[in-house]
Amino acid sequence: MPVIVADPTWVATTWDDPRAAALREAMTDDLAPRYADLREQRARLFAPAEPGGLSTVPTSDEVLVTWIALDGAEPVATGSLRRLGGTALHPEVTHEVKRMFVRPTHRRRGLAAGVLAAVERSALDRGIEVLRLQTGVRQPEAVALYEREGWTRIAPYPPYPAESSICFEKRL
């Protein structure tokens, strides 16, 4: 049965926060069945194209902030703001939303939109005017959320493969 979160507590933290890591692990477990038949292909598609190339997996140095929604002490939703690029090999910088997830027990309560709004506010506070994000082709709920929240579909951007990605952009 879904849990109603009357007023979650929002916490800005780091990528390495164990609560955020646990939610990302739950996200991986939650999505695994959708992509099971593509596991080998996805590993190949999502590998960096060259040594030192852009990666689909953020590092703690790239993540500017991670948001967690708490229901009491329980972490129930997360999302992060990532700075992608800005290196000698890839000088262009893209700011993106990463690893949005709401625990299944807490879905359909507005938490995903809340996480997205928190990340967007964090970007605005840093003077970022454009955000991007990538989701998978087998995540229609995510696509519906982003469209509902005013995001526009764009062509996949590096490092995301066109074969399995749907990308969005939003001007803040």
C-alpha cells in the first residue's frame, strides 16, 4: 500500500552520502528487470568512448548537490545536479539532473516533482540557465514526469547512446 508523505524533509547533501547511495542502489535494482535483456548491450553502449572520456556514471567531484527526501528518518527519494564536462578533453560543460528515484512505496505523492524542483532551484542558485537529463527508453513514467514538468525532448547528448536514451532539456 502506498505511503502518504504529508511533509517530507528535504536535505541537500553530497553524492557520497550513504542514504543517497542506498537509494541509487535501490534504483538500479528497480530498473534491472526492464533492461535485463539489454544488460550486455547497455554495458557496451554506456562505456566511455575513449580513456578519460565522458562517463554516464557521475563522480563525487562532478556532483554539485544531491537532494534526499526523508519520511521521518527514512530516505525515500533522491536526485542530483551534475556538472558534466569542463575538462581538456571535453571543454563544453553540461549541467544535468542525475539519478532521480522515488522508492516504490512512496510513489504517486509528488516526490519526483519535488526532487526535480529542488535540483532546478539548486541550478538557478548557481546561475545555471539550462539543465539536461537522460532517461532510458523503457521508463515511460519518467518521460511523462519530465514532459509534465516542462522539459523538452532533445537529441541524445554525449555520453548517452541514441539506441537506449531519451534526453530532455529545460531552460530555467
